[in-house]
Amino acid sequence: MGVATEAFGKNLFALDVQMQDYRRLRYVVLNFSQNGSNTATPAEARIDYSFHNAWEVRTGWERPLKKMRVRAGWAFDGTPVPEKAVSPLWPDSSRLNFDVGASREKNGRELSIFYQFTKFLPRTTSVAANANLFTNGDWNSTAQLLGIELRFRKGGRSLEFKQ
């Protein structure tokens, strides 16, 4: 569910709240029925992840300037991964995202640049059943993205702000 408004001059403000249904990923079945007779791999294994639903909140701002549009945003992504499933396969934690960008459009071409910084919130796991799997411990990380996009539009019309 989201809302957006231009009630504050030329600024566009937006808010979006989402719920992702990760409960459908309760478990994953691995089928190795074609394994050789001299392997230690079981014919079939069911890995229980028990993911839960996750909430996301996103906010954004955009403002047209003389020849471009500038943007900024913030997002919170809650993790669907329960403590018992945190591992190198699912090293997930809740995240904070900070974004900035700009676009310029001319003659049906749009050039955009953006930067995103993601802070994975620190997560410590201590699950007795995972002690022999060596997945307990402190999990934290950051990520950075820098992007450039060039878009071509043939025909149609540009979506312009009311100014």
C-alpha cells in the first residue's frame, strides 16, 4: 500500500508499506535419487527454514530542477529469516537502505545515475541445534551500489510534472 503527494510545492513525497509472504518457503526439498552407490549424499533431504512474513517500509522524495530530476530515498527491509535458518546460504538480517539519484531526459533519451548504501543490521545467532553446523555467531555487513542507466523511448509521451 502506498501514497504519494505533491502538496509541498514541486516536491513529490511517497510512502510505501509492503508485506512479503515468505511463509510459503517453509522448507526446501533436495532430491538426490540419482546419486551413485558410493556417495554419502542421502537420496532426499528436507531442509526446514520456516521463514516468516517480512515487512518493508519505503519513503522517497523527488524534485524537478532546471534540466533534471533529483531523488532521495530510505527503506527498511525486515528479514524473513528466523534465527535457526541464518547460515552462509541465508546470511540475512534486516536492512536499512539509503538512496540518491538524478535523471536528465532529452529527445526521448533519459540518463540516470544513482547510489545506494545498504546497512545490514547486526545479527547474533546462538541456536543450540546449529552448534555443529558452525552457523552461530555475529552476522553484519554493508553493501554499496553505483548505477548508470540509459533509457530510450520511441514514440509515446513523457510523464511530466505539473509545474
